[in-house]
Amino acid sequence: MSAVASQFNGVSVLAKANVYFGGDVISYTVLLPEGGKKTLGLIRPGSYHFDTGAPERMEIVDGACRVTIDGASETRGFMAGTHFDVPGKSGFRIEVPDGLCHYICSFLT
């Protein structure tokens, strides 16, 4: 299990939320001092598909989900303290069975 960050120091946060799927997925953009960015968010129960431009790492902070990366036949489960990577110009389906799934999305370059 990897260590998921619990706090980010010296960052800026965009006040306007990114709202998807009628409010079932909500995130906030965090701008890092060295120029990178992340999003911090939560996903309500349901099944959602996201496309990626750049490669991404999704770290699960709390809750649980099941993920299928575009082009893969396997669906894998992830819980707090774990992560999955998604290639750029691809996508993934994420399913949250119940509760909330809190995540950190890092944009990898």
C-alpha cells in the first residue's frame, strides 16, 4: 500500500469546483508551487466514465471503487491507500458501490 498525502502546504486552490455528472463527482484544482496541479475530489455512488488528456494517477484517500481502464478487460478494486494509473489520451470507468470515494488526481507529464 502506498502512502497517500493527507495535506499539501504552500499551494493555491481554485475556489470554483469542477462539477461532473450532475454533482455526483466534485473536485477542486490545487496549483502546486513548482507549477504542477492536482485535483482533490469525491465521487458519490454510481458508475462514471472519464477521458484523459495527459497521463493521470488516481490515489484513493477514503472509500472504495472499482475501475476499468479503457481497452482493458479486467476490472480492479481499489481502497484507501491505493492508486491506479491511466494513460494519456485514454479513459477509465470508475464505479463506487456505496458511500463516498475521496481521491487525489495527479496529472503526470
